[in-house]
Amino acid sequence: MDADRNFTNLLPTDADGILVAELYQGRWSVETLFQTVTQNFHR
């Protein structure tokens, strides 16, 4: 059985799993910031 998992359309030569994880973490940091701003400053 093949254990590969595809979580991105990037080729392994373009980004390894560590880079993909770091980018994903950064993306959710931005999402969390927008949620915080919306909850605290929404009129």
C-alpha cells in the first residue's frame, strides 16, 4: 500500500513537507488574526 498523502499541488521538488507545514501554519496565523479583528472591531 502506498503511504503517500497529497496535501498540496506543489511538487516535492518545489516544497518539502516541512515547508508546506510552515506555510500552512503561517496561513492559519493570518486567518486567526482576521477572526480576532472581526470579533473585536465588527460594528
